[in-house]
Amino acid sequence: MPLASTVRPIRSGRPSRSRLPRRAVGAALAAVFAIGLSACAPDPVSESFLSGENTGYVAADGAIVEIPEADRGEPVDFGGVTESGDKLDSADLEGQVTVVNFWYAGCAPCRVEAADLESVWKDFEGEGVSFVGINTRDQADTATAFADEFGITYPSLIDVDTAQAKLAFAEVTPIAATPTTLVLDKQGRVAARIIGPIDGTSILSTLVKDALAESS
């Protein structure tokens, strides 16, 4: 990007481009160089999580719970507006197994698990399974940028302003950690939950298969 130059009048009435001091030019070039390096560097938020630093997210214990059909509560009635501005309601998901993932862009384990969530979604796409993210902290532009960066193709509700979706789920299951992933059965009841990041694709895939195999 060309460096900006200032324009000031001189006595002849013609404009003259004043030169930037060498020190300012050097600083500007150094900034450009630093930006270029950062674009090539690994994601620092993800790296901090993988190296054991628990910063930028709510810690969780990684608990995995599968709830027997007889012990499940009522169907969760939730909805909102996605990052693309579309309305989404739980009624639209009736009869499907639905995976709900609570996340936000600055959450380190959310970034680490993003590719695995997308992979499971792609594996079950077209088999009566839906995926819905619930973004608890970001506005739509940030959520869209995250989806573009990590290749996420399923929608997310933008819940930061109202928290309506999170509150709807909190009435029937703990949502104390980010990320949290829930599997809803075909009736919209919470059938399983993973507190903390999913560890690869196998466990979530198994939970989805179990919910799909249920007759109701």
C-alpha cells in the first residue's frame, strides 16, 4: 500500500508534496512487514489453547453425558436470527436430530474444534441431521468472518444482544462453559451434551448416530 503524503501550499501557489521523515518511513515499513508476518503465522488464540493456556474462554471439564430417553426433559423451543440475517426457529428442525454448538470467535477451543464440527456436519448432511451454532458474544460480521476463515457452512444464531437461545437451553441443561455442544433428538429434547471442546469427530458422530437410531 503506498505511503500517504501530505500536500501543503507554497508561495508560488503550486502544491508541493512534502517528504515523510526517514524515521516515519522506516516505522511504516516495519509495520507493513509485521502485518505480513502475522498473516502467515499460526492462529495465536488456538496456539495458546493447544499449549495449555486457559485464556479467552470459559474453562470446562470436558464431560460427556448421554441422557436416556426416559430421563429427557421437554423439547427446547428456541430461535433467532442467523449471521446472514435469516430467521431460524426450532420448529424448522422438527423431526431431525440437531447438533447445537455454543461458541464465539475469541474462544480458543472453539477455534480448535471448528474443523471437526464441520467434518461431522458434512458426514451427516442429508441424513436427517441439522447443525446450528449459537454465538454468545459476537455480532454478525465477526461470526461471518469466523465461518469464512474456518470453512463453516452451517448457520449460527447471533445471540449476544438477547441471549434468548442460550436461556432457552439453560432451562433444561447446564450451559456454563464455552464451547458446549448438545445433541437434540428428533423431538427436540437434549439427548447428549459435551461440555468443553469435542475431541476429534468420533464421539460426536457416535452420539448423532445413537440419536438417529431412536425410533421416536
